[in-house]
Amino acid sequence: GATAPTHVTVWPSSEPRPLASNLNLAAGQTTANLVLVGLGGAGDLSLYNHAGQVHLVLDVVAYLR
């Protein structure tokens, strides 16, 4: 559960962080979400949490070329 109202963004590490969020959470809320995002040049991702603390679990479901 998030400790404060927040939003989380995921994006390819080789690019600047986008302005849009992928997940919006209220304080205490736990939710599932699905995001389709490209990978950075080294096959990596960046994550940004706007406020408070959250626990994030990432599962790679597919890898597209």
C-alpha cells in the first residue's frame, strides 16, 4: 500500500521521463496494473514514484523485438 497519494511512471532508461503516469494510487491503496513499455538500449527500465513510499513488483510477461 502506498503511504501517500502518488503516481508511478515506468519508461525506457535511455529516454527522458514522460509526463504521463502509468499508475495512480491513493494512500493505503494496493492495485494491479499492466503497462506495455519499450526497453532502454541496455534492456533496462526506469521507475519513478512521485510521493511517499510504494512497494513495486515487476513481472516481465513478454519481450518484443
